[in-house]
Amino acid sequence: MIPSERAPVSGRAQSRRRLRTTEPIRAESTSLALGAAGAVVGLVVGLVLLRGTAPLSGPGSIGQIAALSTLAVSGLVAACSLAVLAPRRHPWMRALPWWRRALAVLGPALVYAVLAFLLTGAMFAVLQQAFLGVALDRFASTFWVSASTGAWAYVVGAGAAALDGRSLATLLMVFLTVGVLSAAMLSPDPYWWERFFSELGAGSDQAGLTFNLTLLVTGLAFIAVGDFLAHDLGLWARETGEPFWKVRVVHATLVVLGAHLALVALISLNVSKYWHNVVAETLVVVFGLALLLFPALLRRLPGGLLLFTGIAFGILVMLIVMFDVVGYLNMTAFEMGAAVTVYVWLLLLIRTVSAAGDSTRALAEATLHDQGPDLAR
């Protein structure tokens, strides 16, 4: 009786041990460990850099120290997660050339780092407006620096380890929106929008730095999006019998888009107006070619993409008419409308291709599972 009574207990213990070693549990435990480590780093940073009473926002404030702390920790956590944990989820990343794998780590890591910096600074600025006149002593200030750094370390660690094409594209949309709005709010000229969009990056002030850094980091990360998209598109192409050269064309186009977006930031208006305009105009041409070429190459993808492509093309034509013919829109409104339209289309394209890749993987796994008993015989 004794062995038979102990057997179920032993079986449950083994089940609990196996449960603790599953991939989701390990990933969550790793994220929690990264969050705790980030909180410790924030604690040290706060104790070292904060002296006396400090306001929530402004120079030498809690928000400034917390933003710098989250910038460094988020970048480091994202880089480690993308270099070590992400290849376990995406084994194909290990087959990339070293420089492409480095870009696949560097671009998204910078996105996480700068986004953490901008949002942390914005959060403390809002809190300062909500609690006017509030200032905290050294220990309370250190607590908030530690809490902010730990929270971002946890979020970034979990997000970077599970990163894929769809989540990276969505992350870039959020980052681009936050970065451009931050630059607009920091601009010393409140009427910058009366000229054109690139005016935000024309100065050497904080607004210009924020705007150009946003475009540069987005361009670098967009190259990583191309790698994710090329992998998912390759799975879909093999399943549907599409020639692989189409995958190479799409991948090369996305890399060119990312490179030109980065060049627009590096060659700002105050560096060279002529070359800035050349790069910006080339970027628009490549976007237009992608809008026309991709649906023709990928016509077997779900019909919703083709429908939205037609809608996006119609919106672009309408924007051109309203700007150049009617004169209803100024240059800034035209540039922003065109940029939003094209980027939403690219986001839909990336999500559609990623969904097609996921469906291909699921179909292959189901087929293998169905054939398992037959293979066993």
C-alpha cells in the first residue's frame, strides 16, 4: 500500500518540476529577474546622483535621473535579450551574417532605450504638472528612480525576448509617434509647422536632436524588420510555390527604406539642404515603388492587403491634389498625411506577411502531427 500511495505524490512532484521548466515559465522568471536587477541598478543610481530635495521634472530632477537610468538599463536589457533569448524563439537568427545579426540587436535595442527615456521623462513632467510644487527628499526620490528602472527592465526584457515582425513593426510606430511629438513639443519655434516637416530636425537644439535621433533609430530598426519579414515571407513562398527572388526584392526594398530613413536624419537640413532633399525625395520614390510593386509580387496574400493598398494609393493621390492643385494643405500637413498613410500600409503589410508565416508554420506542424502515427507504423 505504501508504494502505491506515494506514487501519485511523486507523479505530481514531477509534473510540478516539468511545469517550472517550460519555456513560458522560464521566460517570465527571466523577466522578473531582469526587473529586480534593474531596480537594484536604479537604487544605486539614485543614491549616487541625487542629493537633497529634488523636483519631479526639470534639470537635476528625479525625472531626469530616472530617464537616464532607464535609457541605459533598457538598452542593455534589450541588447542581452535580443542576443541571447530571442534566437531561442527564432533559431533562424543564428544563421544571419554577423553584421546583420548585430543590426538586428542594435536597432531594436536603441528603440527600447530611447523610448524608455522619452516616456519616463514625459511621465515625470506630467506628474510635476499634476503635483505643482512637490519636491521629494533623497530617499523618496531614489525609490522612484529604482521603481521606474525596474519596471522598464521588466517590460523591455519580456518584450525583447518575444519580439517578432508584427510586434517590432507596432513598436516602431509607437516609437516614431512618441519621438516626433516630443521633438515638436521641444521645438523653440511654436510655428515650425508653417514651413515643412523636416524643419524639426534643422536645428542643433534639443528638438533637432530628438527628431533626428528618432529617424536614425527607426531606420536602423527597420533593417531588422526586413530580416523578420524576409524569414516569414520565405516560409510562405516555399509553401505556395512562389519564386524566392520575390522575397529578396521585398527584403532589399525594406533595407533601402531603412537606410534612407537613417540618412535623412544624418544629413539634416543644417548639414546640407541639397543632399537632404535628394535623400528625402529618393525615400519617397522608393516608398511609391513599394506601394505599387509589393501587391503585384505578393498577390497571393490575403485580399485585405490589396484592398487597403488601393485605398492608400487613393489617399496619396488626394493629398497631392489638395496640396499641389487646390492649395488646401501646407507642406507639413501633406508630409505628415503621406507619412502616416505609407507607414500604416507598411505596418499592415508586415502584419499580413507575419500572419502568413505563422499560418505556414502551424500548417506544417499540423501536417507533421497527422503523419506521426503513419510514420510510426
